[in-house]
Amino acid sequence: MSILESFRWLEMTALGKAINESLYAFAYIEATHLLALAVLGGAVLLVDLRLMGLVMTDQPVTQIYRVTKSWFRWSLAVILITGFLLFISLAGTKYYGHTYFWVKMYFLAAAILFTFIVRNRVAQSPAANSPIARLVGFVSIFLWAGVGFAGKAIGYIS
């Protein structure tokens, strides 16, 4: 089964059809998705701007990371669930052929991997106030902003 066939199959599932045919489901799911994105963005910015030495320099990075960690993880879980629900409603007809959908997916994969493999380790380490930490904060913001901008482009560029 090709990727396109898989996308079309997902769109034709009962859940995909129900979301697509509902008057309000897509809007409610998208509102939840965007609210979770705002929470995730806040958690990312607090830690990354602190890693870059731009905000809350009187607070240790480790403390900011500890406070925001659960907010980040819960909002990421909500984003992934609601994103999948939005995706299956138009998987084959809209998203498969949309360049910015794929750009968003690449940025999302890179941002998640970078966050859990690099950023979180740096935020919890003694190197949290180093030039490397500044670079890590910058790269993290770049990747998560790429997810957001590409996602926005999906809605505006057809």
C-alpha cells in the first residue's frame, strides 16, 4: 500500500468521515490543537530564551526546565492527538499533496527529536549557561517555529 493509498484509507475511516462531515468537530479539534500549541510554545520559549541568556537570568535553567517539563509534555501529547484527528479528516484530499504539510512533519520530527535528545539534556546539565546552551536554545526555537509557520501555511497556501 502506497503512502497516498494509506492517506486515502485514513480519510475514509469512520472517524475521518465523521470529523470531515461534522459542522463543528474540525473547529473544536483545531481550537484545542491551537490552545495546546500556545502552551507548548510558552514552555519552549521559557526554557530556550533562558538557555540563550535572554530572560530570567536570575533563575537557574534547571529550575525553569523542571517547572515547564510537564506542561510541555502534556501539551505535546494533546497536539499530537488533535493533529492526527485533523489530519485524518483530509489526509488524502488535502494533506498528501500539500508541500507545507510535509515541511511541517519534517520540522515536527526534527523538533521532537532535538528536544528529547539534545535540548532537555542541556537544560538539565551544568552546561546550561554556556555558548552551546545558547546555540541549543536558538536551534530549538527555530525548529518549533518552523512547525508553527509551516502549519499556518497549510491553512493559507493551497
